[in-house]
Amino acid sequence: MENLEDLKNEIIAKINTCTELKQLDDVRVAVLGKKGKITEMMKGLGALPQEEKIAFGKGLNILKNDIEAALEKQKKILEEKALNEKLKNETIDVTLPVRPETQGRIHPVSKIYEEVAAIFGQMGFDIAEGPDIEDQFHNFNALNMPVNHPARQMQDTFYLNNDPTKQFDMETAYVIRTHTSGVQIRTMEKQQPPIRIIAPGRTYRSDYDATHTPMFHQLEGLVIDKNITLAHLKGCLYDFMKAFFELDELPVRYRPSYFPFTEPSAEMDIGCLKTKTELKIGAGTDWMEVLGCGMVHPNVLRAGGIDPDEYQGFAFGLGIDRLAMLKYGIPDLRTFFESDVRWLKHYGFTPLDFSSMTGGLSNNGGLAR
């Protein structure tokens, strides 16, 4: 037993002199490994008389526990030392300026979100949001879209089974929203007029080409109050377009159109100059359609719980991605979603520059070209 005490002191002394984790592990293997000193001593217990075996085995177990405790203690000391050395060598001076080659860029869609919110925010609009997965009442029925409407067909709309345990039923299935117009209905259900909101967000349709993608960004606008007229709609959109394209004057026109949820309905065109290599907004004799709008249909007001005999309203919808393409000269919509860092570096914006009507819209940050 005295020899065991001497052995413990000898091993612990070796442990305490270790300065690296590798060196410490070598000591552990030499003592407690399969062919370690203490392991070999335990294998020899079988040759001892019964009384000596019990006493010596107990001593070996105590020795083993003491050695393991010493190893663990020294391991923690060395790990802490290694971590401190690593932190010391990897110190970053956060006061240094950002290096241009590692500076991120704000996506054009995010920039347009800021610009649109800044303009409509100054007009007194609130921002409303809704779910991406909608029921058919809010996405179609409440918007005066009949069951046989072409937009409700599966070649245009993504459907989700509302009960995975049952067979798919198109009449009761959920849809991945095809527009943010459902937010208008949800707002009317929760809030009595006056209402003045914009509803930006992702929308989804089964389409894919240079100007369409399965997922895109849309913005709906809704104003409901007493004595709202088409003149209010035209004035609101005209002021928005001038502010968005940062022009003092902008030619616009409204063409009669049809949407199930508005009556009368119109499409808004802006004046531009189209050439093979350039599109200039606000100049020339060409026209380009930018959004759809109209007076809210009485059936839509009723579906939202609002009396159409007392209140009137107007609504409009526009594509945020399309606005970005027009304002910043981006030719292909598909590149918005390809996660190409080179594209983002070319069309993106410098960070920490926020769009506001007082600080400026696109000129505040500027294209990072």
C-alpha cells in the first residue's frame, strides 16, 4: 500500500508538469490505457490470496480515481490556457473601418420595400401583413372571384391539401396566396373604416420566364372611407409614381380594364421612351403599364363586413420586383432569385443607407456599381 502512495505521487507529479494536451494524453495512456501501468497491476490481482486481493484491489481503485481526477483537473487548466492563447492571437479590432471587398449589399427588392414604405408612410398609410398560406375564402371568394375563374385553376395556382390524412379536395384545399389582396379582407374584418393600408409581401403563381417567377413580391393598397372617389385614387397613384421615380412631372394615363374585386377597374400607364438598349421613364411618347387599380367592388366590402351603402374605397396592386426592374434597369426577373453574389454586388446597395422622404430614396444609398 505504501508503494501505491509513492506511485500516485509520482504519476500526479508527471501530470502537473504537462504543458500541452497531447503530452497529458500520453501520460493518461501510459497509466490508464489498455497496457497502462495501473491496468497491468489490476490484471495481476487474480494471482493474489483472497485477503490481499481485496485490500490491494481497493487501493488500486482509489489510486485510479485519484489519477483520473488529477488528469481532468490538469486538462481543464490546459484547455483554458489554449483558449486564452487562441483568443489573444485572434483578436479583432472592431473600431477598424469595414473593408470594401467584404462589404455586403442590400438586395434591390429590399431597397424597393424601403422606398415604397417611405412614400406611402408619408401619405398616412399603415403596413398590414397576412399569411402566405391562405384559405380560398380570403384568397378568392371574398374578392368576388367565382369558382370557375381561370386564376383558380391548378395550372396557375399552387394548392395544398388541408388534411393530409384525406384525399385531396380542390374545393376545400388551401392555396399558397396568389396575391396579397387577402390582407385587405383580413384588415376589413378586424378594423372599421377609415382604413388606409399597404400590404407588401411574397406571392406565388405557377409561371416562369424573363418577367415571371413562381415566387415574386407584390404590394396591395387599400383606402376605405366615406365619399372616396376615383379622383382620390388617381391623385394618390400619381403622387406615388412621381415620388418613386423621383421626377417632378410624369405622364400617366388610365385605361379601362377588368378585375373581379374592383368596379370600375383600370390599368395605369406611365410615359417612357423605349429603345433597343434603353428605357427612360418620364420621356418620349411610349407608354408602359405599371399597375392595376379600381374602386373596391361592393361585394368585396360586404365580404369584409363593411356596408357599401355607407363606405367606398379604392384599391391597387403592383409588382415590387417589376418596379425594381424599371427603376434600376434590371432586364431579367429570374436573376433576382439566383443568389449570384456578382449580380448583387452590381445591382445591390450599400448597407446602413435607409430610404426616407427627407433623406432621399435611391439617391441616399446609390447603386453599388
